[in-house]
Amino acid sequence: MAHNHIDLASEFFAGNAASYDDVVRVTTLGNDHKWKKKILAHLSSPTRVLDLACGTGIVTFAIRDQFPQCELVGVDLTADYLEIAQQRAKATGHSNLTFVHSAAEHFTDDVPFDAIVSSYLAKYADIETLTANAAAMLQPGGILLMHDFTYPHNAIIAWLWERYFPVLRWMPSRNLRQWLIAFKGLPTLVRESTWVADLRTAMQQHGFTDIRTESLSMGTAAIVTASR
Ligand SMILES: C[S@@+](CC[C@H](N)C(=O)[O-])C[C@H]1O[C@@H](n2cnc3c(N)ncnc32)[C@H](O)[C@@H]1O
């Protein structure tokens, strides 16, 4: 398995963009939708939002639907995913959406954002660089929000969690076979990830305030937020 976080993400997401939306809904047992709703609940009438690792745009379009006047920028590493997001934007005829092909950590913009969000990026990300850039791009009072999987602390939930990914790997569906590399690599990545602690430390170091962690779905995911 690749060790550089960008190489790792490139391996996980090669050739599976078309099935992503279905796979994330099914494999999270419907929790993805609930988690995305919680992300949106942190936004109050934003005018300009950056969605880092936007993928096919699930969060981006949910924000657009809830706040139609909001200008949105989505950034992602994987061209196939962005292509789907771009086609979706074209089909709905909205001009306030921009998609940029870039690593989240390398993206900067001179026009400030009032929120920067991400879903399933933190465990792959260079948290320090990302948080430093986010601090520079957010206007005062702006919010940085990161959502991702976490390893459950509860022993019974952890036992079940450990058995879930091997089950997924044996699913016969062709769509799921495109996800074998990700399903094999994800458990180790999530088990070893210290993204919540790293992000909280980076937020403190870069002057963020009101740093909060919300544990989700029996500790299997979390949302960390802070104000600039
Ligand atoms: C699981 S998908 C999540 C997509 C979307 N945020 C969602 O919640 O549906 C993960 C996405 O992260 C992107 N990604 C991973 N590491 C990245 C990085 N360092 N910079 C930008 N995108 C990244 C991948 O290309 C992929 O599209």
C-alpha cells in the first residue's frame, strides 16, 4: 500500500467514481446521509463555502440546495470524481459552483470563505498544511469543519467494526469489486489515524477558537469544528 497520503487516496479512488454515491450510502448503512445532514446543520446562511475533497459533490450540492445564493468551490484530487460533479452542475444550470482539480492541502484562494468543510478527507490529509491554509482563507468568525471515520472506543462496537470490512470484501457485486483496494486499506488507515487529535492541535496552533468534537454513530465517525 502507498505511504504518501496523496498516493494512498489516488489508489483508493482510482476507477470507482461512477459507483461512489451508491457505495457510500450502502456501505455506511445509511449513516452517510445522517452525517451530511449534521455537517449542513453547522452552516447558517453562508455566502461562500469551500468543500475540500468534494468528490462527486454530495456535500457541495446539498449546501447549494439548502443555500441557493451561496457561492461554492469544490476541490478534489481525483479527476473522475470532479467530472461527475461538473456534469451535475451543468445539468442543474447553476453558475455559482466552481470545481478545482487540486490536492486540498495545496489549494489557496484570495477571496475569503465563511466556511470550509470536508467529508472523508481528514484521515488522508496533511492536517497541518490544510489547517494553516484554512486559517488564511477564512474570514473572521468563519468555520472550519472536518468530518471523517473514527475507530470506535467501545469494545463491542470495535469488534463488530473489525468484522464489517472483511464482509464487504467478499460481496460479489461488480461495483464493490472496484472498491477492493479501498476496503482493504481503510480499516488500517482508520485504526491508526489520529486525525481528531491532530486537527484539534493544529486548530489551536493556528488561532482557531471554540474547537468542538462531535462523536457520531457510536464512535464510528466524528465532526470537528472551530471558528476562525
Ligand atoms: C470518500 S470520497 C468523499 C467525497 C465527498 N467529500 C463525500 O463526502 O461524498 C474521498 C474523496 O477525497 C478525495 N481526496 C483524498 N485525499 C485528497 C486530498 N489530499 N486532496 C483533495 N482530495 C482528496 C478523493 O479524491 C475522493 O474524491
